Amino acid sequence: MSEFKGKFDALCAEFERVLDEYLNAVSLEPSVLDESFRYSLKIGGKRVRPVLMFASAQMLGGKISDVAALAVALEMIHTYSLIHDDLPAMDNDDFRRGQPSSHKKFGEGQAILAGDALLNQAFVICLDECRKGRTYINAAALIAANAGARGMIAGQAADLFYQGKDAGETEYEFIVRNKTAKMIMSAVAVPAYVYGADDNIAALLLEYGKNLGMLFQLTDDMLDVSGEFEKLGKTIGKDEKEKKISAVSVYGAEKCRQMAEHYCELCLKLLAQLPYECSFLEDFTRYVLGRDK
Amino acid sequence: MSEFKGKFDALCAEFERVLDEYLNAVSLEPSVLDESFRYSLKIGGKRVRPVLMFASAQMLGGKISDVAALAVALEMIHTYSLIHDDLPAMDNDDFRRGQPSSHKKFGEGQAILAGDALLNQAFVICLDECRKGRTYINAAALIAANAGARGMIAGQAADLFYQGKDAGETEYEFIVRNKTAKMIMSAVAVPAYVYGADDNIAALLLEYGKNLGMLFQLTDDMLDVSGEFEKLGKTIGKDEKEKKISAVSVYGAEKCRQMAEHYCELCLKLLAQLPYECSFLEDFTRYVLGRDK
């Protein structure tokens, strides 16, 4: 596993370099917009989506630079969703990764605008990448579709709608499939689109991303309940544990563990069908399953 | 002027038809997202940006259908900006066009997500249009740039930042140039990009859009002060008049009127340089100048 950690950290460092390069070329007015735009992008985070995208690109025989801009765009979309999620009207989180959340630092109005700006600039980047040709248009369109009203936002709207309501397995699955899994699907499948890989390769990667997303959210929810989140630097929102739908409340802890193992197996089976050396994604999958230990 | 009104209404009706066609093909989950997404798009509004885009396309010898999807995208961006602008943390407007604003109808969280969804789906449309070729990529990139952190959002962030502060002409001009004019620039110049018109044609239309945007905001601010807004179906936010920067507070009513006339003249001069029959845009410009009478 230490080889995996080393590779993960290297890809993560590569992403930070790419992101800094992007941010160094950007200067926004007014200064509050410039600061709030940078703040949430640089506040840290595990960079799961860019790392997955880079690893997938390398697995397919490509280079990080082929998807670097799209990885920045995807992380910007992820970041905007966290800013808006943290707002009082949503999860009401004062902290994000151990730092004040955007609205605590810049005020609610500027936080809303910082989120809007990140989402918009993600598509400025995507549209710029479209000039590289049709495969990039397909990749950018995948990012947009999975982030939007039939993707992540649908999951967020359902998550918010069912807060405090009697939600069951169907609702939980809808939320996670959209809110979490769609962005993971983009991360792993974008390189297949960029390289114009066969449809069955793209389909396998999308299916892998979907199941990895489910696994990711299940173990996230289990970590949440076991109180291990604080150790990872995340501070839980005031009443979040009570009101949010969690795998543990829907399925119970025991079934959660079984389901996580099931999704992990599914992921590994899908990877085994790929005609590529995919040990990093295998290790990543196992890491997600075992991270609460 | 009645011929102008007839043409305006016809282009507006054409846009409603295009928008309905788009919305009829869309079905979102959960239902609260579907409803909030449609609600703000169909709540009315003058459809200034789509009408300008259609008129510009026709002036350049093209068809409405060439830019119909991009007009929907632009109106979706405009609509999301109004939803987020109306939020308590921003302008705190309970009403929009005589109807409850999105957050009053669906709650703040869902309103934030409805705005996010509209912005995101605008770029789903733009990326789909990119498949038509390079000129469409250029047009979509213009929309994204002018809506974003160096366009409309920069203006909104500055507008919010200077609320209640001692803002002068420089600040006011920055706000209007970005918040209002950039979207108008997209509306009139997108067809030039789509048709691959000469650079000087695109430049003239961008400059026209910039000055029309200034004129538009100046007369908006004057209408605001003269209390004529209510007649037009707009309800002013609780303390908006007091705290928001307005041309009237910055320049005084007399200079506002002179400036509006100046921008109107500039617009007409720019149109006169175009090798096209542009009586509709001329009439539109004069209409904006005279609409408080």
C-alpha cells in the first residue's frame, strides 16, 4: 500500500502544480472575488477527482498534460459545490477542511458568487479545451452532463429535499448515484473520451466510476458515524449528523459494511475486464474500502 | 415605433416557442428541481437578450434557428443570476416580476440549486452546440467569458462589495460594464461569431453591446428612482433603493439623462458603421433611451 500512497501523493502534487499554474495566470476584480475564488480552491482537499483522472489517463497510455485543464475544471466544479453546500440554507457548515468555510470568511453573498464563478470558469476552461477537437467536446460534455441537473445537482436537490423526511433505500441510492458518483464517473471516464477509446472501454470506466462513487459515499457515511472524520480534518456541520440521510441510518452499520465490500468487488471485477495495467485504480478502490480502519 | 413593437413582440414570441420546445423535452428529478428550474425561466421577463440575439442574426443574413439554442443558454444564465441576486444574502428581493422569487417559493437551498442548475445546463447546451463547428465554439466561449469571473459575476461581486460604501463613478462604471453590459455584448455579438463574420463586424457589435448595456442600466436606474418600475411589474427589494449603487446617486439625475443620450448617440453611430440594414437595433436603442417617458 505504501507504493500506492506514493503514487497518489505524486499525482496530487502534480495537480497542485497544474492548479497553481492556472491560478498564477488569473487575476480577478474586485479583490474579494479574486480572494474567495482562490481560497476554496487552495484550502486543500484530497484531490480525489483529479488524481483519478490523471491515473486513468496514464492507464490508457496518455499523459497528465492531456487532461490537466479538464482536471482543473472538474475540481472547480467540485469546489463550487462544496461552497454552496456549506451555506446556511444548505448544510450550514462553518468549517471546511478545518478552515472557515467561504461564507464565514467572505460573507454569504460573496460565497454564492465565488461558487458561481468557479462553476462558470470550469466551463470557460472546458470550452477552451473544445478547440482541441471532437473528442475533447465529448469529454467536456460528459463533465457538464454529470455535474448538472441530471447529475450532481439532482443529487443535491434530493438530498436537501429529503432532509428530516422519511427517506429509504431508493432515495438514498438516487442521491448518492447523482451527488457523489456522477463526478467520480467523469473523473475516470474523461480520459477515455479524450483519447476516443472504444465505447466498451468508456462504458466499463463509467460503470467502475459509478460503483466507486457508491463505495466512496458508503465509507464516507460510515466514517462520519464512527466519528473518525475529525481526525481527517473535517468538522461536521452543527446538526448535520441528525438531519442528513446517511447509509448507516438507511441500512444499518452491518449492511453498510457488506454493501461496501460488494461495491468494492464489483469495482475490481470491472477493472479486471480492462485490457490495461490498472493496479493503481485497484489499490485506490481497496484503499477507499479500508480507510475507516 | 409601433412597427418596432410588433417586431419585438414577434421575436419574443419566437423565443418563447423555442424555450417551450426545450423545456418540453426536459424532465428533471426530484420534482422540486424540475419545478424550480421551469418556474424562473417561465416567470416572464422582457427577453431582451434573446430578442437582441435573434435580431442580430437576422441583420447578418442568418436565421433564428442558427442561434436559438445559444439564446436559450444566454437566457438561462440571465435567469440564474436573477435567482441568486434575489437571495436574502444578496438583494433580498421577495418578488421578481410580480411573482414570488425562487427562494420565497421553493426555499433558499432549492433556489441556490435551481440557479446552479440553470447555469450548468446553459453550458450543457453550449457544449452541444460546439459540435456544429469552430465558429460555435467561439460563440459559446464568448458567452462563458462574458458571464463569468471577468464578466457578469465580477460586476455582481463589486456591486455587492460596494453596497453601503462610498462608491463613485469608477466603481459604478466597473459594475455596469460587467454586470449588465457583458451579457448584452454576448447577445448582439454571438451571431457574428456563429457566422464567422469579419473581426471588425464582431468588434463593432461588441462595442455597440457595451454602450447599449450602459444605456440600459442608466435608464433602469432612472426608472427605479422615478418609481416607474412598479408599473413595469417589478417590485423593488426592501432596502434596495437605499443601499444599491445607482447612476442617479453617483451622477445626479441631470447628468444621468445627458449620459444616456450620449450612449444612445454612440450606439447609433456604431450601428451606422455596419454594412447591414439595422433599423430594428436602431429602434431598440431609441426605445431604451425613451422608455421612462
